[in-house]
Amino acid sequence: MPLVVLALFKAPLWLFTLLVFGVAVLAAHEYFGIIKAQGFRPFAAVMYVFFALSFGTFYELARFASFDYVDGAGGLALILLLGLLGGIGLVALLAALTLLVFGLRRDPLSRALPDAASTFMALPYVAFTLSLLPQLRAPSNGALYLLYLMLLVWCGDIAAYYVGRAFGKHKLAPRVSPGKSWEGAVASVVGAVVVSILLFHYLGTIARFLNTVHLLPAHYNYTKTATSAPLWLISLFAICINVSAQLGDLVESALKRGAGVKDSGTILPGHGGVLDRIDALLFALPVGLIFYLAAFGRYFSAL
């Protein structure tokens, strides 16, 4: 967590994007390992090229979004709209067509479409979702917003783990993840709502602490925004982020169970693979972006 926070607040945008790209490549490598275990033969090298194109495109969008005249939710929305209609759509189209062409080399040809399709899924599942990190980090208030979002994901996960272990009796999705319970899922939602309200209430205090440790510029002042968002919006945000994060966890569990593997990888001793650590975030980031553009961006604006 200290390394994540340090990169989030102190790394230049290009370095932050490069770090996220490295995480995305590792996660994609683990994803390809999972689908190989299910009998698919992914075109990994081709997809890494399109990962690089995706992150390059998103970096340029994030760089424009970081300019003063487009700072905040309105400017970011305009930049993203243009980028999604143009660059990202083009990358997705080229990736799909290229993979279908490479599928012509498959023997038997009945494997062409399944291998191409399973490979392509890495683009929206890993590349496009993680590429939203530089987008949300680009505005002047983006780092604090991302920290807020990540803390909700992490705290919800912690609440689900401890309550589920202590009181879990009703299985949430026994076919996908037998260890998860409805008690843990409900505790996760409640925990996320409570943490969301507390964090937003003390947003000014958090900002001042980050100033003290030189993670935020000295002119930042969030004291006025700490009480400006309605309670229902803060709660709705937490619920949507938490539910999407839990769905992300379940989706990755389904992929692993279908492949007959326990962890996506072994790169993090005691924690499994990179994909195991970011599965919830992959689904939470698009929801976080929607809330930032629709409502939350103005509440996190630096005054």
C-alpha cells in the first residue's frame, strides 16, 4: 500500500502510466495462463502490442485531461468522449480483426474463433479497465479520488473476509467461489458505506495530512468539499463500487475454477498472482469513472 500511494501521488503521469502498464502486462500473462489451462491457445504476443497501443492512447488522453483548461470532470468527460469515439474504438477494431487474421493459422480451423475471442477479452478485461487509472489520476484532484476509491475496495474486501469467516453460513456462489457467503457480502457493502461516509467527512483532515507528508501541493484545501456531497450520493457511490468489486472477484474466481487453478499466479508470495490482487479493481474502475464524471468530480475539485 505505501508503494501504491507513493506512485499515485508522486510519480509523473508518464511514469505512473508505465507502472500501470507493467501491472497490466503481468495480469494479462496470468489471464493467458488461465485460458491456456482451459484449452485455448491465445495470441499473447499480438495482444501485448495492442496493450501498448491502448496505454499509449489512454496516456495521450490523460495528458490532455491534466491541462488546466480541461481540469475537472467536465474537461475529462470531453477528452474521454473524443478518445473513446476515436482512438480506443479504433484499437479495439484493429485488435479484433488482427486476431481473426492470425486465427487463420490455427489447425484445426475450428479453433480460430475461440482462440481469437478468448485472446481479445484481455483487452476490455485488463487493458481498457486499468488504462482508466491514468485517466482518473490526470486531473489535479484525481490522486485523492483514486485513493478514496481504492480504500473502499480494500476495506470492503477486509470486512467480507472477517465477517464471512466468523459468521458465514449461506453460500453466495457455491459453483464459482464456495468460500464466499451472503453474510460476508452484506458486511462488505455495509463496511464500504461506513468507510465511505467517514472518509468523505474527514476529507479535509486527510488532505491536510497528505500536505504535511508532501504528497499534495501546499495550496490544496479540501475543507469545503468535505460536507458538500449529500449522504445518499456518498452511500450510493460506496454501494455501486462495492458491488462491482465483488462481481470482479467472482468473475476471476469463475475463470480460475473453470481452469482448475487456485491462484492466477505465484508472483506475490502468500497473495497469489497480480490478477488475484486487482480483480475487484478491474470492475470498480469503470464505475468509479462514471461517478467521477457524473457527480463526484466537483466534490473533489481543489479549491
